[in-house]
Amino acid sequence: MKLREHRGLLTDSMETCIEIEPTRDALENAIKESLLDFFHFEKENIHVKPYGYDDRIKWDTHIVTIDGYGVYGFTDGPLNG
């Protein structure tokens, strides 16, 4: 699954795009690596919900939010489990 961080411009957001396994553990690890010590959260505080199809990048986009943080970014599909 592809994961990109939220940015003001799509081109800037796409520059952060990485490929991860479509699991909650992989998502948590990727987010923790990018946020480093900036923001601490628990795995259960991460939410991935359908957001709509983005024809610009051909993604079945899902929004990734973190309780107490807001929008972290977007994936190109749902988590597996």
C-alpha cells in the first residue's frame, strides 16, 4: 500500500510517498518514523477511512487521522485487518 503525508500541495504530498505493508503495525511504524519524537500516540488512535477516488493520481484514497493530531496523510487503499 502507498502512504503519503498530508501537505498543502499534492505534488509536495506525493514527494513523501512510501510503500508499506497494508497492516496497522506497518502504518504505525511508518508514522512513528516520520513524526519521530514530535508526537506520541497509541496504535488504537490511528484511523483509516475511505475518502474517495482521486483521479489525479488514480488512488482509491483513504484518509489517515490520529486522535489529538488530526490528518496525518492518505493511503491508496484500506488496511488488511
